[in-house]
Amino acid sequence: MHFLDHYNYWVFAVLLLTGLYAVVSRANLVKKLIGLSIFQSAVFLLYISMDKVAGGTAPIIIQPEDADRLYSNPLPQVLILTAIVVGISTLALGLAIVVRINEAYGTTEENELARMDEE
Amino acid sequence: MTVLFGAFLLTMLVITAIGIVRAQHLFVSVVLSGIYSLQMAGMFFILDAADVALTEAAVGAGVATVLMLSALALLDDRERSAGLKRLLFAVVASATLILLLHASVDMPSLGDPNAPVHTHVAPWYLEETPRLIGMPNVVTAILAGFRGYDTLGELFVIFTAGTGVLFLLASVHERGGLALLPSPDGTGLRHHLVPRLIGRFIVPFIVLFALYVQFHGDFGPGGGFQAGALASAGIVLYALAEGEATALKVLSFRVLTGMIAAGALLYVGVGLACLMLGGTFLDYSVLADDPIAGQHLGILLVELGVGITVSGVLLAIFHSFAAREQRR
């Protein structure tokens, strides 16, 4: 199963760049934010992929005396757990700013906004 | 078998992500990103991260989709321009992709127990949690106990983002406070029989499950972040089925803004109580006679604070978007 050893990291790279591509190449501000959340979740996938231990289970120690049991790494999970909720809050903040931009300019396309600012 | 299912899910994730970026209609993008989050939650579960999977399912597939849709109701839901310098960015992205794929060869293979990430502090947490904190869920123990400072910081990031959204979208009351405009025509899905009945039926179960996740987080997967997201998803469903005005009668805007502050204050208050009792900030072992009982009490209270703030922030954000909609 050598091929699957690094498959998670390849998918991480593809998702990361898909998100980045959407952020920089799309003119629509909502699409940029969606791209940003794809980018973000790719990073989550990288962290969570690193926590896996072969033959391990979720780090919930019900029998501490059972020393043979393997657990996956809890630390990346803690980091990503909080990052997901912070991610939705910042996404909401971004959307609120886009809503206000739309109210002020009547558009959410970046190139149109730039043109209106120049005038 | 699990490995193959994981590979299948990962491939589906890539296909969904490309679909999200390619879709011209933003509504399609948003619904696809809900599906994307659900697949991501499944992937997290396969990778042994039960707590993270629970959070991603509640936040990504539930709350985020509703938030995006309520924002889209205020915006043009079609992309009008094709994009900026697409060819240039496609070339840059592909070049970076090749570099990242080349670098991935040096990464330890998936599940390698001798990978550097598993040999540093992680074994210490796994060995010492039963002795120092005495709760089965190591993720909760690290989140609220060992790394309580970090979580306090994260909570204040959420607090700040929620306050920011309120300042951007809620209107200023004549007496100086923030307020939402009354929304007389917010009837939600009240005229649609099936969503209304199903919504009414499952909302109590979602809220009950949120309470279970909140208070059972020491023993099983769960905790304040997950419970806050689940509870707000339940109330948002209630608001969609019965209308936002009815949901605001249950939990008024004033209560929600109070919750945002109260949760953060509870967290800081527990830290200060530890200081008063002679410990260091957020060192819960001084809260009770038995250090382990103190840790349990401290973590329970801190997680409660997280849950209150997270659900308050998410609900206040939802209502801000929804009230803006009816004003236009």
C-alpha cells in the first residue's frame, strides 16, 4: 500500500492550491471567501492526517491500565478543533464586510469595485 | 477497507472542491461546500479525530451553510465576471502544487508511529492525563486544562469576530445600544408543512444532544465548541421553521449579546478564582480539596463558558444577517 502512504498529503496540496486559486483568480468576493475556507480546511486535513497512528484509536482513555492500546495524537486535534470554530467566526466577519460593501457599491465583483474607486 | 474508504473520500473531496470553484452560480458553490464539509468530517472521523469530526459536521455542514445562504440572500448570487488573470494564476498554482507534491515525499508516511510529531510532547499528554486530570478524553483535557491559555485566546477571537459582525450589521439603537430591526414578515417556512413538522420534531433532540455533548465532553467526544455549534444549529433550524421573530422571542437579541459576554467572563472568572485561591491563572487543582476534583470542576466550568459564548456568537451572527435581509 505504498501509494496510499502519502495520498493524504497529495490531496492536501491539491485542495490548498484549489482554494488559493479561487482566492486570487476569482473577482467575486463571496467566491474568494469560499476559496479561503477550502484553503483553510486543507490545512485542517494536513494536521489531522499527521495525528493518525497506525492501529491507534481516538485519544479517549477509558482503561488507563491497558498499556498495549495505541492512541492517536491528541495535540493536532486540539489545535484544529478550535481553529474550525474560529474559522466560521472569521468567515462570518468576512461575509458581513461583503454585505456592507454590496450596500455601498451595489456590486461584489472586485474589478468593478476597483473601477468605481478610480472614478 | 477503511483505508480504501478514506482514499475514496479524499478523491471525492478534490472533485467537490473543483466543483465549488468552477460553479458560476454561488448558490451551487455554497451547497457543494456543505457537502464538502460533511465529507471532510467523515475523513476526520476515519483519521481518529472524533472531536474534530463532530465540530466540522456541526459547524461546516450546518452553521456555515446557513450563514452563507443568508448572506447570499442579500447579494447577487451569480458571478458576473470570468475572473482575473486566470491563466497566470493557474500556472503559478500548478508550479506550487508540483513543489508541494515533491516535498510530500519527505513526509513520514501516514500512520507512522515514529513520525516526529508523535515523539515530542504527545506521549507525555497521553501518559499523564489519567494521573493529573483523571478524565478519559485527552483532547478535552488538553483543550481546557493543559492548554487553557490558548483556548482562552481562541474564545476571545470568536468573541471579537462576533462583536465585529454585530457592529457591521446590527443597527444602533436610539439609546445607544445595538439592536435588530423588528422583522414582521419573517415567517420562515411556516407555510410549508413538511419542513415545519420535521423541524419541530427534531429541534428538541438536537438541543438535547448539544447538552449531552457539552456535559459529557470529559468522558466522550465533545466539549464546549461542539456543543455551542450544535445548540446554535438547533435554534437556527427552529428559526428557519418558525420564523426569525419567533426564535428571537425564545432567545432575544439582548440575551444573545449577554451570552457572548457571559461565557467569556465565566472563563476569565474561573482563571481569577484560581488566582484568588492561591494557584496560578487557570490552574484548576486549587478549586477543590482534591486536585483531580478541582481539575474536573474547572474544566466543566470553562467548557460551559466556551459553549455559551460560541452558541451566542453564532446565533447573534445568524440573526444579524437575517434581520438585514428583511430591511432591504
